[in-house]
Amino acid sequence: MNQEYIIPNAWSIIEEGWKPSQVESSESLFSIGNGAMGQRANFEEKYTGATFQGSYVAGVYYPDKTRVGWWKNGYPEYFSKVLNAPNFIGIDVFIDGEELDLATVQEVTDYRRELNMKEGWYERSFTAHLSQEKAINVVARRFMSLEIDELAVINYQVTAVKGAIRISFQPYIDAGITNEDTNWDDAFWEVEELVSEEHQALVLSRTNKTNFYVGTFMQSELIKNGEHVQYAEHFDKNDTIIRHKAACDIAQGESVTLRKYAGYTSSLNHEHFELFPAAKSVLQKATELGYESLLKLQADSWAQIWAMADITIDGDLKAQQGIRFNIFQLNQTYLGKDSRLNIGPKGFTGEKYGGSTYWDTEAYCIPFYMATKDQQVARNLLRYRYEQLDKAVENAGKLGFSSGAALYPMVTMNGEESHNEWEITFEEIHRNGAMVFAIYNYVRYTGDYSYIPEMGLEVMIAIAKFWHQRATFSQRANKYMILGVTGPNEYENNVNNNWYTNYLAKWCINYTVDNINKVKDGHKSDYDRIIAKTNLTDSEITAWLDVANNMYEPFDEELGIYLQQDGFLDKEIISVNDLSPVYRPINQKWSWDRILRSCYIKQADVLQGFYFFEDHFTKEQLEKHFDFYEPLTVHESSLSPCVHSIQAAKLDRMDQAYEFYLRTSRLDLDDYNKEVEEGCHITSMAGTWMSIVEGFGGLKIIDNKPSFTTKLPEQWNGFSFKINFRNQILDVQVTKTGAQVTLEGKHAQEIILNDEHITLQPQMVNA
Amino acid sequence: MNQEYIIPNAWSIIEEGWKPSQVESSESLFSIGNGAMGQRANFEEKYTGATFQGSYVAGVYYPDKTRVGWWKNGYPEYFSKVLNAPNFIGIDVFIDGEELDLATVQEVTDYRRELNMKEGWYERSFTAHLSQEKAINVVARRFMSLEIDELAVINYQVTAVKGAIRISFQPYIDAGITNEDTNWDDAFWEVEELVSEEHQALVLSRTNKTNFYVGTFMQSELIKNGEHVQYAEHFDKNDTIIRHKAACDIAQGESVTLRKYAGYTSSLNHEHFELFPAAKSVLQKATELGYESLLKLQADSWAQIWAMADITIDGDLKAQQGIRFNIFQLNQTYLGKDSRLNIGPKGFTGEKYGGSTYWDTEAYCIPFYMATKDQQVARNLLRYRYEQLDKAVENAGKLGFSSGAALYPMVTMNGEESHNEWEITFEEIHRNGAMVFAIYNYVRYTGDYSYIPEMGLEVMIAIAKFWHQRATFSQRANKYMILGVTGPNEYENNVNNNWYTNYLAKWCINYTVDNINKVKDGHKSDYDRIIAKTNLTDSEITAWLDVANNMYEPFDEELGIYLQQDGFLDKEIISVNDLSPVYRPINQKWSWDRILRSCYIKQADVLQGFYFFEDHFTKEQLEKHFDFYEPLTVHESSLSPCVHSIQAAKLDRMDQAYEFYLRTSRLDLDDYNKEVEEGCHITSMAGTWMSIVEGFGGLKIIDNKPSFTTKLPEQWNGFSFKINFRNQILDVQVTKTGAQVTLEGKHAQEIILNDEHITLQPQMVNA
């Protein structure tokens, strides 16, 4: 399972040695991005071996007509596809007229990739042996600027290591790209204009249906012996590709560099007729600053991110590399600057799953962004859902709900549901609860109540309406039930009374009613506005509470556990350890019906509820449920190990906690799920962060105070992390001898550290 | 709902008056076929209005790549599509150079269609007003010969009713046809050869992937005043169409007829290089016999069918028309001559649902064919499944079953599963039980036990293996359960312990073991062969019996009813009568999740079990279950009303029985489901037959004797039907004054007539 080709290193992801079979996996792992755009680590020069090309512009998507076998009423009409965007990295290289292609050269040696996470750049180097007499060495470094987020820089240096050569570079933009993930082979893009001006090229593309305009641009420089080489303007273009040509001779031992400033401007941020001027202005700024300054700025920007977000692990290089990789990728994906964006499941590393927003954001990502960024970033993520409330009401309307009830989409780009399996779209409704939990979590953590009267309460009311309408009163049980759902464990479909869903629904209603009362008391004008807008009556609230107060929770008296759903104990209960390895992963080895009727759990379900509502249950209850459910869990969702790591740590099962931690933190680096070539699991990376901070660090918020219950895996000498708590920084250091928290801030802060209540004074160190 | 444009008539389906909006519906209703081929009632001449073109060759299909949103392990790779075949009916008609097209002519009067079921032909007539001064009358009759089942005949007569005209006919074959039902717009057919010889044309086509070869052929004659008109050979062709041209002048009042002999030869019945010679031989036979003789032969053939299969209803013309339409369509679809064929859900009237074989055949069609044909026909239908046993074992293997366990497909052409919804393909496993029930039913009815040792026992053993492997032992309940199924009521998916499925599984095992013992005792060499082939051991049989003996049956003590599935009573139980009509049909008005969690039943489920195993339950039990389930049933499956009609008759609920009878018998004629334009519901037509014979006629077999418990709806003066019982004919006459059964046969036959045991002597009449 463990590919183990990534070389352990504290700050870099490193691959050494040329293995064509690893190209696609590495294209995922070495991806770069800056929140506004990103790309897989495709080669600049031509490569005829197996590759998965991917460049992505945040917020730009295509509504691909839904593909299903038999249409069912209520299906969304399209699936939002993440679009492969025009390629601006391309540099074809000709050595004495022969095109460089690692798939066909005589030999490749000294092949190395490095993703330098500390400074935010990616470099690939190799020696290509073209013949007995001719070899070149290439060092290609590139980065996507955090400083100028429409800019990428590529520095492609070639050295003639054997023989003198004539080298010709053809930097190009290719707008004739396609998606791997397409339902009907639609053309996603139209090319509107291709322009070449001196050493610049600009291409204007437009997405079909959605009419996003994207300007893709490049400007090239040729540098030899540190000097810019003047070269004649040559270019050619066809309908979709525009290429420049720059050639020169180099002697053995000499180097020449093709440097490319490139990037995207998009109609999300500019009028479409401004896209070329905006591109030119980016290029002007870039060339004025120059490569070295830009690289320095990049390192500075990343240093700022790391200053807040870094986690150190002492004594376990692979664990250290894992957590930094996760933090790095999250920051490459989403920086919280733009409330229209969100955290796609594959970020900028692949197309799979489409859409940009799952419940992953609310359930797994919010804590990371709350604690490692200004709290405005988490607020932006919440605001994103508020701004899509109307669409969530429309989604619910398509399924027959009314009066402003909302069902947030399973996956979306713009608020419209765009998943297309009935058992998910129509039934995996627990996602609605995560929206409310995130609000609760945000207020609990940041202390910023203002979000609720301003925006959150409307979301909560719409969701409470949904739960009320969605519940069924069982006369037999004299209880409300929620029938026909899919829980977080997607290896069960259309079950009745998924405990997690029922519990969350009940909690949502109660929390909403609490906040209606709070807003009524403390924010009267907001209250009046919201009541007027939602037509909410006391009798409706009474009806909600009737549902919440009489919600059925499947529980087994004999085992003393909540049942994942009705009938769970009728299954044949055999622990995963007793399941033959030939059947695993079951999602690849078993037919769907066999998975469904088995007891195996894809990801935390009941335990997810215990994670959200830790304070509702005793440690004994947690232990009992962990002991029952974990052995049945196959963790075939990337979102499973992190929650289990946290729960294991709480139960002092440190070996298990450590094992789950490794699995979540190195899920992609070690390719546990055998699919990393499709892209990285971005949202679960926030779960990795939680494993450290909430698991080993034991962070929770008790009465507005951060509380830490620290646990050190025996494999580690120590670990440290920081959190931004209400605009002050708490620096947590855990070693074999104890734990300490340092405050970087201006005001005293009460904390609880391993059950001890402490008041931290600014700059004071506590042990 | 009731379109009510079909004019009631005892022997014909008649439409009068030109309504373009009815064209597609009538194309379905006036379809013709002869078991080997069939076609919708498309116009011969050009028609630019809305039309759904369809011509079909039995057994010829295309495996269309499965279309689903997200692939699940075990999915079949393709869906077998019913193929629109080359069009041989086409006759373009030009009047003084202007092409006849009912969509564009000045006016259409005297428009009439008649499907003469007694004689087996279809005729369309109309007057087309081309201008103030010019009008023609057309009478186009056609039939598909039962005598020569590769032959169709079209007699297209034009009369100049106003003005003298020059008329030009262009009879053609168009092999450039497409399917409406296609997943990916694949080309289903390739044209291999187009040949014109004198007045004959032949086209050789080949289906992609499956490589069926079909020869489509025609030969034309021009007849004026009863005389053949010689006309010069003119033709043209392109890649897919070949057309002839025949023109002549006619005076006002004169008529001219273009007669076309046409049809298909296929590689199912000939080597592909023999298709043209075979076609020529059909044409030679046809032209030698001539139109009038062929028409006479057609009427004779149908007279033979009706002599056995006719049902008369006295005093209710619409009911009479309904039952004859059903019997007629069944005979057009399948005549039992070829054990490779089966009864497609739309027969030769449309493409929808693909495939040719559902469990409908075993559950609904076998009784009709057993009682109205030689018993060899039903045996052929059973043999069809025997011959596909290997494929059923493969199907089960794809889902993880082993050791020869078989899962028959939900839909197939060649034995391979070709449905593609997981909740059907993987879960609607009750279909397996219908295979065994049909064997039981066949032996019970025909007394032909030989099928079991020869073929049936192998099928039963493979199915018993499946049930054994598919059951789960619930430690809690100390019972075997069947988890994760879809019952006959497809408005529930992935439920646990569907009573019908569990009951059927248990019965299958018991019946199989009984027969293993019987075959062991009475057919030792068959027994030895089968045991050797199946590796069956006593311990395996013991394990099966453990499952059967300890099968869980969901039952509610308080109501005293078997529950459709676990948890059914947790639903909100509101009878269909109390459901707002704006929500119906729910499959068009509600989202899928809402349907699933509602209590509404698509078609008989528990009551289907009571229908199959009538003798296992008391009338009181039936009544209780009928009273509980029927009010929750929306009958949105065509297979629902027939079973309910029979059950209502048994309970003396004659008004309900009659209402359900009308609904099943006129489902298509009155378009209850608002979809008749897609084709007719062929398999449910056999259910209509059952409503009369088993419902109002009360036929059941008790100890090898036919028993009749007759019930006359008060709307009728009487009804009659015949059954072939073990090669003797029983003619049942029911009137307001009583019932009588007449024997046409050579041997005395014991029967039970309304509880009276009677021995019928040949030709003796009993009252």
C-alpha cells in the first residue's frame, strides 16, 4: 500500500530517480497553487508518457449535463465540473532540432522533484541523455505567487553537460485543453482571441454555458550567463495554441534559461474586456520586480503563513513531513480572501468529485481556518453558505419542501445541488446539520456572536424548517423518525433513523430556538427583520420543538450503544480484522449490494456525532461506542482516520491514535487509497490538523476558554502548534516532560491546561 | 386520464377523425406483429409531424454501453437495447409532383384507422385535400403474415376523388434509421449492401457489436383497375436508402394501388450469406400466392388463434374490446415457436425498457401461454431460462456469489444482466423466485413433471444456492434475514426483510429440496447427472433447510398482518384516497426520496405473495391484507391492477374487481398511465387475461383438477373463455343464471365447478 517513494524531509516533498510509472502520482503530490489558481506538476516540455494534465482557475466551472441511467424527479440538471484551464506552463524544447521528451530520450538520470513547502516553490531537475555524445541538465523551478495571485513564474534552465548544442525553446499557451472528467465530451471552453505582442502572448477563453472569461498570458525571457539574450520575435498560432520561439547556441558546460511569467486573469475579478489589460499589468509588475525578488516575496509570504500555521513534530520525520504537507496544501487551496470561493475536495490537484464545496468545509475545514488565520476567513466560509441560502431553499423545493425550508447541496459551485445519485442528493441530508454546527463552532471559538443575528439565524431557521418537515411521526413508536436517509457512512443507503442524522436534527432545532430567543432579547431589529422575512410563528416553533423533544434515537439496551441506524444489529457483525484482506478495499472488491448489507462502515458515523458533541457524552460512553464501531470501520473515506485519531487520543489509545494520525497525514504521500494520481484529498487534510490540535493537543472550548488535554505519542519527542484564539496567539508546546502554552497577545487569557486553570499573561510562559 | 378516442367495437380498434396530437399514441395502439417481427403504425407516406418510428426484428438487439452517474462494482457493462430496424413500409407519394404529407396538406377528412383483430390486419384511410380542385382518398392496409413470418404486405390504394392526377409512388427501404432510446448516440447499425433488381430491393444491415445480420427486402407492384401496370424500372439509392419509382395517370374516380411485399430475414434463422436468397424465396412465395390469398391465410391463422384464446364478454363492449386487444397483442408479440425469444415489455410497439425478458414472463405470462397454446409453448419459455443458467451463475458471480449460485437478470436479451440501477440490478432479487414459481406452476397445470428432471431442477438448485448465500443470520432475532432488497414494490429500495422476498426464498428452498428427493426417487440417472454437475452435498441441503426453516417473516401482531418490510409501520400511513390528486401519479409529481419514505405501493407486493400462494392463506387473512395494503397502492405499475382484480374477485368485492379489470384491460386503450405513445404494456396484458380466467373465472388447480369459482360482475350479462388443460379444451361459459363447462376432448375430465365436483365426459355439457 505504502508507495514510500517520497523521501522524508521536514520541509520538502522530494522524489528522486526517474520512474515513469510515478509521473501521474507525483503530478498530484507536487501540485502548486495560491488560492486563486493552481496546477498539477505537469512537465513544461513535451511528454508523451502517461500524464494527467491539470490547471485550474478558482471559481471557474462548467455545468455538465447530469448523467444517470434512469432519471428521477428532483435530480439536479447538471454536475458542476472542475475545469482543466488553458495550459500556460508549456515550453517545448528542441536540442539540435530534436524535441526533448523524457518518454523517448535515451536515458534520464539525476531525476529529482522537490516541493519546497517552506518557501512555496516546486523544482524538477534531471539530466537527459540524448545520445552518446549529447546530454543536457534541466532545472525547472516554478511557483504561483502569493503576492500577485494572478501570476506564476517558471524558470527553466538548461545546461549542456555533454556536447555543445543549439537549443530552441518554444514557450506556448495551449487553450485547446480538455477535461478527463466529462459526462458527454462537451466542449467546455471556447477560444475567443489569441494575441501575440513582442514577447507576450495572451489568449482569451470563455466557458460554455457559464460564460466565465479567462485571460491566459505569458511573457518569456531568454537568459544566458546571467544576461538577457535578445531574440527575434517568432511566433505561430493556430485556433487554440500560440507559441513563441527563442533559440541560441550553448557550449558544453554553459547554461541558458527560458523564464516565463504567466498566469490567469478571470472575469470573476475583472470585466471581460479588462482581462488583457489586467494581464499586461501583472506582467509589467512581475518583470519590474524580476525573478529573484518574486521568489523572495514568495518565501516571505509563506513564512507569514507558517508563522501562524506551522506544527512541529520532534523525533518523527515522516509525521512532520505529513502535517506540513497537509497545512501547505490547504493554504495552496484556500486563503480565505474571497467569500465566493471554497475548498474543493481535490483543490487544484485534480478534477474528481467536481464542485468546490461539500459539507467537508463545515465539518472539517472551519476549525483549521479559524485557528490559523484571522477569524474573518472562517466568517467568509460561513458567509458563503448564507449567500447561497436562496439556492438551498430552491433545492429543498425541488424535493417537495416548502415555506422556506432549506436543503444545502451535497456538492456545489454556486449553491445549486449538482450531485446526481439519489441516495446522496436526496438522502444524505445530514449535511444540513453541519451548516448549523459550523455556526455554533464558529461562535463558540471566536466569541463573535454577531454572525448569528446578521446572517446565521436565517440559515438556522431554514434548516430547522427542513428538519421539521422531513421528520415522520411514527404512531407505533410515538416518536418522530427520519426515514430514508444516507448517513456520513455512505456504505449504507436509504436507512431509517440514522442516529447521527436524528441527533443532529434534534440539536439543530434546539440550537436554533435558543438563538431565536437570544436574538429576540439582544438584537431586536435583526429579530424583527428575520421574523418578517421568514414568516416564523410561535406555533411553528412549537411544532419544531415537538419534533426535537420526541426525536427517536435508535439505542440498544443490551449493548448500551446508539445504533447507527434501525436494524444495524441484524447484520452479521464481523470485525474488519477478521475480514479477509482479499476483500479490501471493499469499495473496489465488493459489489454495491454486498457492501450495503455488510456491517462495514466507510467513515465515522455515530463517532462523528460523538466528535461534534463531545460534551454530551461521558468518556465511558465514548469508549463503548468506539469499541463497538471502530472495529467495523474500513476507513475508505479520507475523512475517517482523523476523527478516529482524535477519539482514540481521548481514550488514551495512543498507538491507535498515532496509527490513524499517520494514515490521515500521509494519506496522499503514501497513497493509502491507491488513487493519488487523481489528485490529493484536500479537505481531509484539515482533519489531519484536527488530529494534532484537537486529538493530541486536546483543544476544546469550555465556557469561552481554550482547554488543552495534551497527549504525546510515544514515537515523538514532542510537538507544538499555535492557535489564533480571539485575535491572540497561543503557542502550545508539548514535550515528554510536560506541556506549556505561551501567549502572544496583549490581553491576559484564561486557559485550561491538562485540567489546570491558568491565566496567561502576555509574554508569560506557563508550565 | 381516459383519452376515450378509441371507438368501442368488439373486434376492432378504431380511430376516427384526424388529430395530429394522437398520431404517436395511435402508432402504439395500432401496432402489428407476428412474433418474429413487428412495427408501430407509422405512416407509409412522408409525415413531417410528430411521430415515433419503430420497426423491430425479434431477437436482434444492441448492447449499449451502460450509462450511470457513478459506477458501482458489479454493474453490467451494457444495457440491451431494442433496436429500431430498417424501415420497409415507406412509400413516398407525389401527386402532380407535390409530395403527400398529412402534416402539410390543405385538409384531411375521413381519417380512420382500424386494427382488425379478428383477421389480423391494420388499415388506415383518409381523404387528403391538396387544393380546391384536387383531392385523393387513400386506403392503406397492411399485415404481417402469420403464415410466412418473414413477410409483411402493404396495399396502398389511392383514388382520385377530385380532379385527374399524375401519381408517382416511391416505395423505399430506409436502413439509415436511429433509436430514440440510446445512451451515447452510438450507431447501432451498419449498412453492408444495397441491391436493386427489377422491382425488388434488398438491403443487408449488420448490428454493431452483436453482429446480427438482417436482410430487409421489398418488391412492388402497381395495380390499376385490377390490372398490374407495367412500369419502367427506376431507382436511386444512397448509402442507406434505396427507392423505386412507379408513376401513372389516373382520372377522377379512378384508383391505383401500390402493393408492397416486404419483410426481414435475419441471421438468427439463416447464414448471413443466405439472407438475400431467403428474402427472394419469401418474395416468390408471396407473389405466387398473391395479396388476396395471403389476406385470407392471415384471417385463417388468426381464426385458429382465436378459437383457442378468445374471451367473450356479453353486455360490455369496452370490456370486450379491452380483453381482445390484450389477447391480440400478446399473440402478435410471442407465439412460442422459438425458444430463443421471449416477451418484451413493449413487444414490437416501442423501445422502452430495452431487453426482451423480465420476471413478467414467469409471473404473468406463463399462465396465458399455458392455457391458450400447446403446452410446449410454456415449456419453451421455461427452457429459455434453463438455457441461460450459465449466464445467471455469471451474474451472481459478479456480485460475489459462488459455487453455482444463480441470479437471473432483471432484464436481458441473452441471459446477461443488462439493467443498470443498483437498487434494481443488485437488489430486486425476488425475480429469482419467480423462475422457480413458474416451474411449479407449469408442472401443477400441465402435469408434465419431465421438465424438472430434464432441466428445471438445475435451475432450482442454483437458485436455492443463491438464497442460502444471500441470507444473513441475525443473532439478535435468531432467524435468517434477507437484508438490502427491493421488492416487487419498487417504491421502496434497499429495505430489510421484504416479506414477499423472504417468503418466496423459503418456499424456493423447500420446493427445491422436495424435488431433489422426487428426482432421486423417480429419475435416478437425471439425479446422478445433476448431483455430479452441481456438486451438491447433503450438508449443503441441510444448510439450505436451516435457512428455510428459520426464515424471518416480518409480522405485526396487533394488526395481524405480514409487513411489507421491516419498519413499514413507522411510516405515515395515509390511504391513497386521502392523498391530494395534485400529487398523482407520484412518480411524476414527487421526488424519489419522498416516494421512498411514503407508504405508497407501486404494485402488489405482499398481495403478490398471496396471489402466488393462495392455498397457504385463509380467505380471512387475504381480506385483512387486502384491506390494509390495497388502500396504500397507487398502481403505477401496469402489473398491479390485474393481481388486485383477482384478489378483489376472490373477496367478492366485485365493484373493485371490475374497476381493476377495466384498468388493466384498457390500460393502453384508455392510456391510464399517460405514456401509451412510448408503446403498449405487453406483459401486463397477460395479467388482464388472468383477471378474467383466475379472477372472474376463479381457475385454480387442485390436486390435478381444474377448479372454477365463477363470479360475474354485475355490469356483464356473461363471459366465456377456454383453457387448454392437459391437451383437452375446457370451454367455460358464465351467465347471470349460472356457469357451465364444456369439454372438447377425448378423455373424461374431473373438474370442480363452484365447489361441485363434476366429471366431464367428452362433448357432455354440465351446468
